[in-house]
Amino acid sequence: MRLLKPGNEWLLTVFAVVVTCASVTTAGDSTKRIEIYGANPAYWQYDGKPILLLGGSKDDNLFQIPDLKEHLDLLKSVGGNYVRNTMSSRDEGNLWPFKKSNDSYNLDQWNEQYWRRFENFLTLTHERNIIVQIEIWATFDYYRENWAVNPFNPKNNINYTAEQTGLPVEVSTHPTRTGNNFFWSVPAERNQKIVLKYQQRFVDKILSYSLQFGNVLYCMDNETSVTKEWGKYWSQYIKARAKAAGVEVHTTEMWDPWDLAHEMHSATFDYPDIYSFVDISQNNHQKGQKHWDNSQLQRARIADKTRPLNNVKIYGADTGRFGNDRDGAERFWRNIFGGLASARFHRPDSGLGLGEKAQANIRSMRLITDKMNIFTCEPHNDLLSDRQSNEAYCLANPGKEYAVYFPDGGEVMLNIGSLKKPAAVRWLDIMKCQWVNTQDIKSGNEIKLQCPSRDYWAALITNQD
């Protein structure tokens, strides 16, 4: 590979591509790929059909878990089709990607069992039409106690030294302090070629498997606080590799700040040529009406260049530090009713994972969205009146269909003035995953929607056929 630098931009000229076009067509149907939906670029399409991404899982680096097949089958059985996969090795029982001899790793040799796990994961998800969002650099693997055992740490490999690379052998600070210059190796920063060589080799190995599968999205990092040049470099690198292999892929970055208005997020929101979708998972630290308002501000921000807004992590569980079970469930529904492309419950203990409550919410979301054309709908809280803060949220294609979500019971007025035919209201008991009653309504300007009880409810209003 040769790097050319016209002006301030780095371009990749690929002479020896690890993945060939021929290899890309060997895994399943090569035309079955995740793409931005042409008719509404706020959403994804897969195999040529629009798709709503819903998910939850018990871990982040799913390729490393022993009961992967059973876990994916459970997800599929409740209507899920979306998982997160960090290329992480920091949990007990995990493998690292490189071969170890005695006490040192050799970055020129692979741990084949690690890569078999990864390939098996891609195969199983592809067979089940489950979309995978990979995080290339698992940030927390490169700090504190995890860096102490990481093969990229110069004290742990035979390939380079701390003196040759400038890499630290100890990083005692949290990733927000950006104390590991492992993430400053790219040409626009330190241009540390020794380190970059092995970073590229790792990414090439990932792509040698993943580019064969069309169900993969790419996120550069997890909750990163480093320079924007790092993510930009890897996004362009991955896209260049994919193009050379004859396929198109979609990339994003995940920044650490919880406030989506923070300057760091501008690097993804404002540069669609670098990142073709935006992951806004950190907004899922917000609660109630603020959670909704923040995401809607960002939808408006990119209205002239609409792209999917993904939520690969939804925080909130009684066991964690970022809200309780109720917060997690509310965030899941507000995201989808807010016109966002995906929603996945974060792993325990910070999220509901794929526990019973997560399963119920995924089932019920699929129950209601399968009965409407969500891809023609938009958030329409403007159609609600007599509404309190965080009381109800409306997703609608006015004149055809309306869905209203209630986080904790209540009643609101819904403007249905554009309906031209008699309609019906169906109530969904979310936690029981049951439609409980149907009420016929005549045409009019407004109807009162009064939940049957407190707790989680959704109402679906459609024309009578």
C-alpha cells in the first residue's frame, strides 16, 4: 500500500488488497447487503427491502460468547435483527487475535481460534438476517488494566519496543483523558508507521472476513474522545478496502460526550462523505422529554442530508448506573417513535440486554410496526394536545396511520382531521405483548386516547379497510 497526500487529505492507493472481489462473493448471496433505504434515507434496507433494526444482547463482543447460536435464536424469536459486536478481548474467557508464545505475542501471527469465532459469528448472523454493527477499536481494551495485557502494548509483544514506537507500557487513566497515543498513530497525527503497520494488519484481517458478508455496519470506536483524524483515517481506509473488493460499506464513529450538540459529534453529523450514518447511542444517557428533544434536534440538523441515526446502545437498568429499567424501555420506544433507524438494548448491567423485559419490548415494537408502514411515517407530536411532558409520543403518516406511545398511561387528544375514512383504534399492552381491544371511530377532527391503565401502552389508529 502507498499513501499519497495531495494538500491535507490522505488518499489510499491499494496495490495489494487482502480481500479480493472473488472472496467477497463466496459467503451467501452477494446482493444481500445492508444499504441506506432509497425511498427514505432515514432508514436502512436489506436485500432490497426497508428494515427496522431492533435488538438486545447479553454481551457486546458476541463472537466471544460460548452459547452464541442459542442467543441469536432467542433474539430472532422475539423479532430482533440487530446486534453490536466490539472486537474486544477484555472479558474472562476471551481470546486475543494474535498468537502467543511463552509470555509474548507475535503480531505477525494470528490466533486462529479467535478468527474462527469471528467467522462463525458472521455466518450465524448472516443466516438469520441479523444486522451486525462492528466496533473496530474497543476503546476500553487500550486503557488501565486491559492495556497491561493487550498484545499491542510494547511490553507484551516481540515486534516493537516502547522506545521504537513511543507507546506507553502503562496507562492508568480513563479513556476520556486520551492517555494512550496508540490512537495517534495515523498520518495526520504522529504518523507512527511501525504501530500503524500492525493496526492496518488487524483491520485487514477483520475485513478479510467481514467484507464477505452483507449484514455488517462499521463503527470505528466505542465512546472515543481522541482526535477526529483517527476515526476519519479508519473510515476512509475501510471504505477504500471495500471499494477495491467491489462492495460498498457504511461507517460511523461513536463519540463519548452525552450531549449530541458537543463539538466532537460534529465530525459525524457534518461530514456525510466520511461517515454515511450516525450512531447517537450516547444520547441514551438522557431521560424523559430531554432524550426525545435532543434526538429530534439532530434529525433536523441533518434534514438536508438525511442519513440513518442508529442507537446500538440503549442504557437503563435497575442494576446499572445510567437509569433504571423504565428509563431503558422508554428510551427504546422514544427512539423508534422518533423516526430513528435502530434501537438495541445495551448489555447488563448497564442495560436490559436480552432479558425478559427487553424481549417483551422488542416483541411489542415489532407487533405494532409490522401493522403499519413505518418507513413513510414521521414523528408528529404536533398532532397531540392536552399532553404533559413525556406523556405521549406520536409517529404518523397523517391521513393514513398514527401510532402513539405512552410511557406510563395517561390521556391525550390526537388530531385526525386528515383521515378521510372511518378508522379504528387498537390498544397494545406492551409488557404483555397483547392487543387488548379495538374501538371504531368516525371521521372527525380529534379523538381522545385514554390508556386502559397505567404502565406502558401503545395505540394504533388506522383507516378501516
